[in-house]
Amino acid sequence: MATRLRLQRHGKKGKAFYHVVAADARAPRDGRYIEKVGTYNPNTNPATIEIKHDRALHWLQVGAEMSDTVRALLKYKGVVYHNHLVNGVRKGAMTEAEAEKRFEKWMTEKSAKVQGKIDQLNNESDKDKAARLAAEKAVNEAREAAQNAAIAEAEAAKAAAEAPAEEETPAAEEAPAAEETPAAEEAPAAEETPAAEEAPAAEEAPAAEEAPAAEEAPAAEEAPAAEEAPAAEEAPAAEEAPAAEEAPAAEEAPAAEEAPAAEAAPAAEEAPAAEEAPAAEDEKKDEKED
């Protein structure tokens, strides 16, 4: 029966790892095996390889065959080279001490190479991580700068929108004030002007009418004229200037007082004239009788 060192698959899909086993060449790949001599995990960088050096060397010494992958793994770990040295000692090509010395030297150099590769991978990983952090920091700074710029633009736009509003508000307040001021000034002027014009008219009209009335018209006619004239003049004055009703009223009062005086004066003069007329007629009758 041929014994073979090969890999036995384990793990899940896409994440497989392997056992290094010594099994019958006729057995299924993942079936029954004789002995497990190590593990191989290709999912790490570098790959994780664990081999039982003495047991793997034993199976090689007894003539076990190796699969291609297991051969590479055993070379990597120095099992194949150690087997070569042991065969040389058996043939007498070298002593056992010299074989051990050569193997130790090879293992030191191999370990240094492996460690150098691990350090290189770690340095590259650190550099890659630092580069990614720097790129992420730059992106964050750019995003923050863009946000600050957007906020500044929004505040500037808001300030620009508020400035015209503040300018328009005082203008809108000044415009009504400007409109109200002339109106307030014109209103008293309009009220005072008719009152000032009507007052002299009210004073002059009765005076001008009283003089002819007192001289020409009889007492019976003068009284209604004097009464109607102030009444006719007082009515327009009352309609035109409600605000100045008190002023004309104060000025019309003397006119009303003068009218009766003017009426009384002609009446007093006409009364003796009426008495003298019958006396003249009696004298004429006496003369005719005589």
C-alpha cells in the first residue's frame, strides 16, 4: 500500500484551509487518513504553515510520496532539505554534526528571509493604512471646507436679502410721514383761509347794506332787509367753514346789534313826520272854512 502526504480540504466556500495528512493513495481526498502532520492556511499573508518536522521527516524516510503542494510546503519549512542531509550522512558523504550545522545555517537564513518578508508586508500595510487615512482626512477636510463655504454663502445671501429689506422699511415709513405732513399742514390752512375771508365779508356786507337801508328805505322795509341780509350771509358762512363757526358768530353779534339800532333810528325820525302831516291838513281845512 502506497502512503501519500497530501492536503485534506476544510473550511467554508471561498475560505478553505487544509490539513497535511499521511493517507492511503487509494482513499478519497477528504476521507480516511493515517496521520495528520500539519496545517496550511492560504487566507493569511504570508500563508500560515505549521508542520510537525519530525513526523514529516519520518514519513519521507519511510518512502511516502508527496503531492506537488505538500512538496512545496515541506521545502519551505526545510523538511525536504533535512531529509537530503540525513540521506547524505547515511551514505557517508558528511558527518552528522556537519549535517546539523548546515541545516541550522539554512534555517537561520530562511527565517531571516521569512521575517524580512513579514516586515516588508507589515511596512507596506502600514504605509497603505497611512495613505488611506491621509486620503480620508483630505476628503473630510474638503467636505468640511465645502460645508463652511456653503454656510458662508448662505449667510452672505441672507445678509444681502435682509439689507434691502431694512433699506425699504425706513423708506416706506418716511413716505407716509412725508405724505401726512403736507396734508396736516394744508388742512388747517384750508380751514383758516375761508374763515379769514368770510369774516371780513360778514362784517362788511351788513355795514354796507345798513347805511343805504337806514337812509332810503322806510322803517317797515328796513327791518326785514336787515334781518334777511345777516341770515342769508350767515348760512353760507356756516356751510363753508364749520371749523370757523365761532369766529363769524362773534363778529356777527355786533352786526346784529347794529341792525336794530339802525332800524330804531329811522323809525324815530319818521314818527314825527307822520304826526306833522295831519296837523298841516287841519290848518288847510280851517282856511277853507274861513
